[in-house]
Amino acid sequence: MKALVTGGAGFIGSALIRDLMAATEAHVVNVDKLTYAGDLRTLAGIADNPRYVFERHDIADSAAMSDVFARHRPDIVVNLAAETHVDRSIDGPAPFIATNILGTYTMLDVATSYWRALDQERRAAFRFHQVSTDEVFGALGAEGAFAEDSPYRPSSPYAASKAAADHLVRAWHKTYGLPAIVSNCSNNYGPYQFPEKLIPLSIICCIDEKPIRLYGTGANVRDWLHVEDHARALHLIATKAEPGASYNVGGGGERTNLEVVQMICAIFDALVPRARPAAQLITFVADRPGHDFRYAIDGRRLAAELGFAAAVDFEAGLRRTVEWYLANEAWWRPILAERYRGERLGMAS
């Protein structure tokens, strides 16, 4: 099998590639534009593996992507290339429209032409897997969970761009027959996550003894999924799902943002005792515009049809994540010096 993974130098994409390389004999082609959040150090352990190839391209570049398909002849495509940070989409939506919508269209267009030219056996086995987010569904109240047929009600420019991409993928399946699949995941966490996101930024603030900013009262709820569990789910979906299928991927780690940060502080205090408890760093700030109150995933379809179950308990996974950032300062410290200094984003001012 040859897998083409776009966005493979990012957080989730690199986890998927590491999983594919470790669990299978597949050949993997990583296509990544290497924007601010892309980092090939996430794949340093396999960089010299003869089954792995890196191609630096923008997925919205039709000629480049056509060339990649022609040279590498993939059996499955997993489209993870995306701009992903809600706060950045509030400050500047244009890159989200360009990559998440136009880029997905370009991938679909190129993939459809490639798929049509395959022989009958390879055409039947080919899959295009679009990786999306639960944010396309909008906000939940205090109860309930998103199912695969939940209506799309995106709140942010990021969520709207991913919703548009999902609609394009389903349209290409229905109109042109492209054997496509969509999965929508809950919030990911784990090693190698770019430090603009809540969990790594909070850990780094504990390390550097800087204020941990919490939006509003910290009452917003997310369902947390360890990135290695997500990578296993993506591998399973891309290789086992039937064309036209949709799956939700959740971790069963539903917590308020305040609870998550308090857990990080408690873990940090146990690992790095200091006179001042880390929880004293928690600082409440003005809420983000359009901040969805709660997300939760109903993952029963994925469990019933493909046998997936998240293996990483949230408390244990969070402790492992804190330990990883403590042990890998050489990975994240240059990011803070060169690409992101921990400033607040998403003020829409």
C-alpha cells in the first residue's frame, strides 16, 4: 500500500505517519507546505526510512499535486493539510479559505482524474479520506453529543472553512463517484502539538511561570482525544471504511477548560514542586468572539462498524503530555523564539 498524507508535518498528520510506518509496511508520501505550524522534526525518527518520502507543496497547487499523484501512485489519500487554529481564523480568515476550501477542491479535482485512470482493481480499492473537526457542528448545550448526521452550524471562520471542505468531499462522492470518506474528530492533545493550543500553551506557561489565560470563566467544554488514538482511528477508517461513509472520532475525555488547566497545574506541581502552586498562574480574560460552549462526540458508529475504541485515558494521557513537554524543551523553545511567542490571538479587533 502507498499512502499519500497531506499536512504530514503537522500535529495530527505526523502522528498518523508515525503510526503507518510503525504498524504497516506501507510506503508513505508526506505532502506539506511547511507553514508556521509544520515541523519536520516531528518525523525525525523516520526521515531516512526508504518507505518514507517528503514533498514540499501547497495542496492548492494543481500542477504540483498532479505531478505528485503521477509519480507516487497512491492507493489512499488522507487529507490533513489545513489551517486549524480558531483564533487565527478570527484575526485573518484568508489562509483558511485558501487552504481548507480551495486546497481541498484542488485535491478532489486531481484525485478524481487520477482515480478515473486507474485499472479496475486499483480503482475499486482507492480511498480519499477527508479529516475534519467536530467544530463544523457548532455548539451543544449541557447535554447530548454530535452524531454523524448532526446538522452543520459552524461558528468561526475556521469551522466554516472545514464545513465547506466536507460538503465538497461528499459532493464529489455523490456526483463523480470518487470513493471518499469523511471523519470528524474532537479536540486532540499529545506530543508535538504547536504551542498556540490550550494544553501545550498551558504547560509551557507552567514551566515559564507565566499567566495561563482562560477565556471567560473557563466553563466551555471539550471532548479530548489523544493524538495517538486519533492516528489509529484514521488508519482504520482510511483502510477499512466503505466509500461514502462518515465517522465521528471522540476520546471520551469531556472536561471544562478550567478543569483541564487545573489538572495540568496539579500534574506540574507533582512533577516540578515549587513554592508557588501553578494554579495561581490561571488568569481569566475576555472571551473569544463566537466561542462555542460545548462539544461532545458520539463515537458509537465507529466502534460498532470498525471496532475502534480510544485506548488512552485522559488523565494518564495528560500526564504523559506534561512529561513530554518537560522533557522536550529543545523542540518547543525554538518555536517560541521564532514563530509564536505565546501572545493572545483571536481578538477580532
